[in-house]
Amino acid sequence: QVQLVESGGGLVQAGDSLRLSCAASGPTVSSYAMGWFRQAPGKEREFVAAVSWSGGSTYYNRDLEARFTISRDNAKNTVYLQMNSLRPEDTALYYCAAGPYLDLSAQSYDYWGQGTPVTVSS
């Protein structure tokens, strides 16, 4: 089935930028919408952004849209999350997910990566 591997997380200072990558593989990977979620300690999983592989449609968490951008490289089967002007409250484990359609709910996604940690210090 679909396999997802996130990378690009790390420890940064407030105001820095970071680009996360999600490499997708599988026999029908191009049929899936891709989403980014994050989860901080003690918090519920939060929707960040999503993109359709074929249609180019995107959805954003409105609280993050001004600073975060989701994009894709279909030739590489890779989805990116560009994060600018990072804040300490952005600290979380960031997950890549694949599902049948664009959706804001984590329950709609069938496949998940292991997550990549992002820590933003003051």
C-alpha cells in the first residue's frame, strides 16, 4: 500500500523557516490527496494543510495559511510544507497523510507517516 516518509524537521529558533518533505510511494500514490497534520504534547491532532495530487486544489488551516504553504512535485511523488516565521507554538510532531479526498479531518486519511519533529525555541 501507500507508504509515507516525512523529513526536514528539526530544532529552529523563532522567526526561522523550515521545509518539510513527504515522500510517497505505492502503486496508486497519485490517486491520493495528501495532508499535513501536527500534534503537540497533550494536544489533539490538528489539521495544517492538504493538497490534491491530480487537481491542484489546496486547503489550509486558516490560522496557519499566512505562514505555511503546501506544494507538490508530482514527478518525485513528494509533498512539501514550507513553514515561515515559525513560532514556539508551532512546536509539534508533523505528520504526512494520504487519503481519498481533501479533508480537514484526520479520520478521513488512510495512510500516515511516522512524523517528523519540529521544535521552535524562543
